[in-house]
Amino acid sequence: MTDHSVKTVAVLGGGTMGHGIAQVAAMAGFETRLYDIDQKLVDLALARIDENLVKGIAKAKVTPEEKRETTARLRGEADLGKAVDGVDLVIEAVPERIELKRAIFGRLSELAPAGAVLASNTSSLSVAKIAESVADPSRVCGMHFFNPVHILALCEVIRADATSEATIDRARGVAEAMGKTPIIVKDSPGFASSRLGVTLGLEAIRMVEEGVASAEDIDTAMTLGYKHPMGPLRLGDLVGLDVRLAIAEYLHAELGDERFRPPELLRTMVAEGKLGQKSGQGFYDWS
Ligand SMILES: NC(=O)c1ccc[n+]([C@@H]2O[C@H](COP(=O)([O-])OP(=O)(O)OC[C@H]3O[C@@H](n4cnc5c(N)ncnc54)[C@H](O)[C@@H]3O)[C@@H](O)[C@H]2O)c1
């Protein structure tokens, strides 16, 4: 059963993901607090949201009235206690480091209301390990959004062994209210999205290595033959080949599965600084 009782949301971390999650939450009608470690970072995140909304108006995707209402529902906070005071849901989006996330969830266990759901936007870490620092782990789950948050419609709701059904129902309700399609996934390395996406990406790289076809032609096989909106090699260039390598190494270590062993070609390209779009060269020339 989907639970629509959440009214107030706190987002922790106002970076790439956090500012987007806060924007989408406020647009969906939730009273939203955006927390970061100092006021300058909070202001920066709020300014990024403002900029997105201005662009939305220019593209006729957002009305001036919606922008006003969204801004009125958003509050920046540089004090964690104030940020989570009285909230129904916390979505953590701080850097991908297990010790940092565990420390924050430990503080949330004390500072956030006992009934609040505590969610992490982690893209790879174990939700169960993050939840070990919380007195009641049944209220912890993952809510994995995709970048850019205001555009991509998927939210993976991650269920650890201890996560309660009520927690999943609440997270699902919020994701739906935000206009996302939630999928419920077991807490396992790479969840559903990265595990499958990385498998395809690594196989495509091995095919380039073996000279099966050119990068362009392998991508065309997927776009025209399988109706993927983008081929796996071009997508790897956009995500960043260093990011792809890190995820493959993590999945290889965690799952102990040879399918995730990073291909030599990927290691060589990253070592040579060919990281994809951000460095100007990857499987494609982006200069
Ligand atoms: N970037 C992506 O495409 C993407 C996609 C899905 C999930 N994620 C996950 O989202 C999380 C955040 O990633 P990001 O790309 O937004 O990172 P980011 O570096 O852009 O932003 C992190 C923010 O957290 C803040 N921060 C650092 N320490 C903090 C603390 N102790 N308390 C509160 N805020 C703190 C930083 O100041 C920064 O604003 C990570 O777990 C990442 O794996 C990222």
C-alpha cells in the first residue's frame, strides 16, 4: 500500500543530486529543508535551484506561480538539528563514503523524529551497512535518484533485510508524488540499474577490444536493433569512464563475479586520461 502521509522532507547535501532532489520535492508540494555543511554551500544549492526554475520558465515547463510556490516551500539550513526537526522523511545525498554516511545516520538516529523515514541516495553502498548506525534500522531504506533529478523519471527504492514495509510504502509514496516511477529493489551491489547497465557497458568494451565492430557500430546495434535511446559506449563516455571503472571494480569485488572484471581497454583508457566527454576523448571524440 502506498503511504501519502509525508508532508515535510529534509535533503542532506546540496550538490549535484541534493539540489535536484530538493527542487523536485518542493515542486511536488513537500515542505523542504535543504541542508549542507555551511551557509555558503546552502546558498549555492538554492541558487542552482533558482537557476533551474528560471530555465524551466523560459522553456514553458514551469509557470512563474509554480516557481514562487516552490521557492516558498524551500528552506536552506546549515544546522542539522534544525533541518530535520519535525520532518517525516530525510533523504541523504552527501558524498559516496561509507564512514561519512554512517556518521550522519548515527546523528539522524538521535536528531530526527522517531517516526521519520531515513533514506540514502547512495548509488552503490550497502543500505544495511549504513543502517547499522541507526537504533531502529527498520526505518532506513535507499531512494536512488538519477541525474539530472528533475528530468530522469526513475527512483530505485532499496529494501535492506531490516527495512519495514511501512518504510517502503512511504518512500514509494514520496517518489510517486515527485513524479517518479519507483521500483523496489533488494539491497544488493549495483541494485538493479547499475548492475545491468554496467554489464552491458563492459561487454561493449570487450567487443571493441576483440575487434568485433567499431564503437559507433556497436552503439548502433543497440540504438537501432534494441531501441535503446543511446548506445552503451556513448553512455559510458557521458557518465565518465573513470566512474564506470570504479563501479566495475566495486561490483567485481563485492559480487566476486568475473563478468564485472574491468576490461584492460577500460583501464588503459582511464590511465591515459581518456575519460569520455569531460576530458574531450573517450570512445568518441568530444573536443
Ligand atoms: N552524481 C550522480 O550522477 C549520482 C547519481 C545517483 C546517486 N548519486 C549519489 O548521490 C550522493 C551525492 O552525490 P553527488 O554527485 O550529489 O555529490 P556532490 O559532491 O555533488 O554533493 C555532495 C554534497 O554534500 C555536501 N556534504 C559533504 N559533507 C556533508 C555533510 N557531512 N553533511 C551534509 N552535506 C555534506 C557537500 O558540501 C556537497 O554539497 C552520493 O551518494 C552519490 O553516490 C550520485
